[in-house]
Amino acid sequence: MLNILWFLFFLLAFIASLYQWLVLGNSGIFNDIVQNLFKYANIAFEIALGLTGIMCLWLGLMKIAEKAGLVQLIAKGLSPLFERIMPSVPKNHPALGSITMNMVANMLGLDNAATPLGLKAMSDLQSINKSKDTASDAQIFFLVLNASSVTLLPMSIFMYRSQQGAPEPTMVFIPILLATACSTLAGFLYVSIAQRIKLWDPVILAYLSGFALVIGGTGYFLNQLPQEEMNRQSTLIGNLLLFSIVMTFLIAGFTQKVPLYETFVEGAKEGFTIAIKIIPYLVAMLIAIACLRASGLLDGILHIIKSGVTTIGWDTSFVDALPTALIKPFSGSGARGMMLETMQNHGVDSLPAVMATIIQGSTETTFYVIAVYFGSVGITKTRYAIPGGLFAEVAGVVAAILIGYWFFGQ
């Protein structure tokens, strides 16, 4: 899918540039495209290098949390919920452990750990799947939850905002938390209704009530404040929570006699490696997007959408954030490139850029997740997994736009 998408970007840019030259008489279009190729290749390299320190910091802390047993502790707390929403999985089956560990890794932003754990969980679920080429109820529920972007710590978003010069990188923490809650809840309810899960089960109600109480309480508190104060409190709460998490990791590691300094350095080395590895991917996506932008095609599409939005009397700021939303179901790196391109063109704290970051932090690569997870166990009949994932995706995008206006709109 990513190969096709990448080629399509260049092909569309080429066709649009020919139109600009032959029909509109813009003979300088090819010079603009070549200049953008070089410009955004350099930008991608600078972005990746700028992420190195922050990646080292976060992965070093996460290594301490892993060795202190915090991930396993959270997984144990979530297991009663998964036992009830996946009744077809036998009690104490290894799949339940893999599923909870995968969810915890996703919540904490441990992408490198989340994918292997997710593949293990899908394999465990396949072992009890009676129809090997068809997705079971439990597999669909697990996949849609993965595709709904269960993220509590969007550290990568903070990293990119910091690298792009945002004075308050964590300003979007609470908005992303609220938006990802909407996408996750939408996916959860979609599959629960499709599978006729008894949502009034006391355990399920307890988890959902606690979840709704935290999210609803946060939203209610912030809604009582003037917008400027709401932004200030959101940043304060976000920073307080993040630093509290850092201290929790360190205290847990200290009490469990984890060698803190050595463990941090071990994780930080992984951060350096990852930051260097993403350079080719960033270059690949940003140059493709740069060609699309320079050819005038992307701006033309956005102009048409803006015209329609203006006709019905709506504000058009959100339209510039839509490229991130449109690419995200297909490619995480492509959507990241769109987000960065929006930051470059509109400013890191502009309303379109902020909306793009909220979208990026509250949605997932639905088609990629389905292809990798189901493909790993040979499932070809996905049933309602794709509609479920896309339903959660759309809910996350709509929530991100509305929350962006709520927090940062003038």
C-alpha cells in the first residue's frame, strides 16, 4: 500500500505539472518542483537529527519502566476487561496476556514493543480460531481497538512540535487525550454492538465509567475556563502529568533496585538508533509531498474544499489539516510527513498545524494495521473489521477538529 501511495504522489505531481506548463503556461513549475525536492530532503534530515536527544530521553525512561515491572502491572489491571469483551477466549489463555501487554505498550507509546506483542496476540487468537481464513470476533475486537489509536502518551507528537520550535510542545496533550478517547470509544461501541457484547456487565461498566469520568471531568473542568486560561491549564496539567509519570518510573525503578543510570543509557542507545533509522523514511515521504504541493495539485484540491466550506458559511481553517487525516488510514509516515509539511507552511502553533497534530495523535493507520496483523496469520476474510476501524478513524478526525476549535480557535 505504501509503495503504491508513494508512486501515486509522484505520478499525480507529474501530471499536474504538465498541466501547469502546457495549459497554464507556467514554465517555471519544474524548477519549483526540483527546488522543493532538495529543500525538503534537507528539512527531513534536520528534523530527524533534531529528534535524537528527545528520543534518547524517552526511550531511556521507558526502559526503566519496563524493568521495574510497571508495564506488567498495568496489563494485570486491564485483564478483567478483556476477559469479558472477548468471551470466546478461554480464561487464562495466553492471548489475554499478549493482548493486554500490547494495549499497554500502545498506551505508553512503545511502538517497537507494541507491534511484536500485537502479532503475538493475533497468533494466539488464531490458535483458537475455528475458521482459519476468517477473522474471529475476538480478533476483530482486538484489531479495531488497535486501529482506534489507544494512546495516552503521544510523545512523538511532543518531539516533533519541540523540534519545529513550539514554545510549549505539550500544549496539545489534553486535546489529543480527549480526541483519542473519542476514537477508542467509537471503535469499542461499534464492535460491542456488532458482537452483542453485554455492555451492562458490572466489570465493563466499571471500566467504561472510570474512563468516561476521567475524560468527562477533564473536559468539564476546562470548559468552565476562558479560552486563554483553558490553554494555560491544559499545558500545566499536561506537564504535571508527564513529569509525574517520569518520577513514577524513577521511583518504581529505584524501589525495584533497577540500576537507573545504566538502564537509562541502555534505552537511550535505542533512541539514537531509531532517530537515525527514520531519516530515509522522512526523506521519502517529505519529497513526495513537496512535489505534490509544488505541482499545485494539493493546493487545488484544498481550494475546492475550501470553496465548498465557505459556501455553507463554515470556517476553513480545518481544511489545511485534512491532508493528514486523508493519508493517515494508509500510512503513518505519510501522515507524519503531511503534519510536518503543515507545520512548515502554516507555523507550528497555527490552528491548521495544531489540528493536524491532534489528528495524528488520535488516529491510526487502519489499512496498515489490518494488512500486517491479519496478514501475519493468513486471514483473508476480514468481515466488519475495516468498517469498524474506519468508523473509529472518522470519529477521531471529527473529534480532533472540534477539539482544535474548542481549545485554540479564536
